[in-house]
Amino acid sequence: MKIILYPNINRDLGLETTQKIGKILEDPGIELVLCPTQDEDDPIDIPTTKYPTQKFEDALKDADIVITFGGDGTILRAARTAADYETQILGINMGGKGFMAELETDELEIVRKLKTQKPEIEKRMMLDASVIRAGQTVYREYALNDIVIRGYNKVIDLTLYGDGQIISGFTGDGVIIATPTGSTAYSMSAGGPIVEPTTENIIVTPICAHVMHAKPFVLESDRNVTVKIGREKHNPAYISADGCEMVDIRSHDEIVVKKSSKYTRLVRLSGKSFYSIVSEKLRER
């Protein structure tokens, strides 16, 4: 079995937790490789370990499991590439809420189960997003959590369609198109519903709409959601997949979002239910 250790070195300082997991998993039948990542705006030196280092995409070609060390953002970063290889992901939470992470740092011994039993795997749907400009596709990306369309500094005019039928039209800060996995992220903060993450739905949540009728919608997963940008404004808006790069979009662009053929596969070892995770993570603190 080949296991990738994928630490965010800004979270796992000195790779302390990564090396603890490595020690737990050391076995003649397990190959461990290190694929570190870090916050781009705060680069630090990568500590030295005894595990060989590979580029993440190269390591994924024959890997069985990726273990991430960080917050949900680290899982999202890994998922966007791991989905191409159908590689399973086990998240160790070293961030904030950590809805997607399976284990906390005081539960590391549970990882020992990987040496003796086949873990439960949850398949999570993803979204494909495309920007169509004058009949040409100028942007394509996919996401595990959400596709966000927002204005930079001003409100924007949006019209939303489901399979060509109008859902809503409004002026506001933007819109979030989320998966059930992403329902506990930005969508929830904007007033969207919490949806069980193993279901398959598309959640459409307006951001600070300036009309009373603009409410969240939960759609079937086979719907094609189209967002049209309205009146001309200077730098009207951007699109972002899973909170990554913000790409400019223009008035009269069409953004098409649909269920992806790719899935993220999350490893489950702890036996925690979604309800217990939500109850724990949403407590005030």
C-alpha cells in the first residue's frame, strides 16, 4: 500500500503530526511518501524528514490513500487533483471547524486501523463550472465545496436558470453554487441549508440579495445551473472554485455549473455520524 503524507506546513509546524502518523504507519507493506504544501502568501522552509518527497501529481499515479494535515482548505486542495486518480483521502484536522476532516489531533492512533482493515469510503459529488463568452469556453474548473460568483466592490445583476428555466433574478453581492459537502461552508454562512454530504444535490444560495424573494434553492443533481451576468459595470465580478484563484468574469458572460463525473473519496475510520460532527463543530466557542 502506498500512502501520501500531504501536510500543510503552515499548520503542521515542524511536520510534528505528520511524523507521528508516519511512525504509526511504518510497516514493510506500506510505502510512505511526503508531498508537502503550504499557504502561498506565507511560505516557510520545508522541514527534513526520513520520508522521500515527491511531486503530488506524480505520487498520485500509484497511491492508495492521501492523508492530509491541515484544515478543510488542505483537503480541498488535495481533492481537486486526487479526484483525477480516484485516490482516497483521510483528513487530519489542524485548522478551524474541519467539517470534512475525519480525525482530530488527539485521535491519531485510530489511523493504525489502516494497517489491518479496509476502511469505509464516502463518495462525495463534485461540480464542473464553465464560463462561456461569446460562444467560447474561456474557463473550466471543478470543485468539491462550491463555485462562488461575486462582485468585487459593488453589487452585480444576476439571473439564475435551471435547465433553461428561470430560478431567480436579483441584484446582490453574488451567488454560491454548492455541493452537499459545501453546504456547511460559505453557503451555510450566507443562509443556505445544511444538507447531508453523501446526498447528491446542487444548492444555490444568493449572497446578500437586495430583494426579498431571492432565497436558497436545493436542486436535483442532474440540473444544469446557468448564471448570467447583467448590466455593464467596471470589473463586475469574479468566479472562484473552492476558494482558489479568482478569475474575472464580464457582463453578458454565462456561467454553467453541473454535477461532475468526478468524485472525492473520503476515508472514514472513526464511526462518527454527520449529525454528531455538525453538533460538535457548530457549538459556540
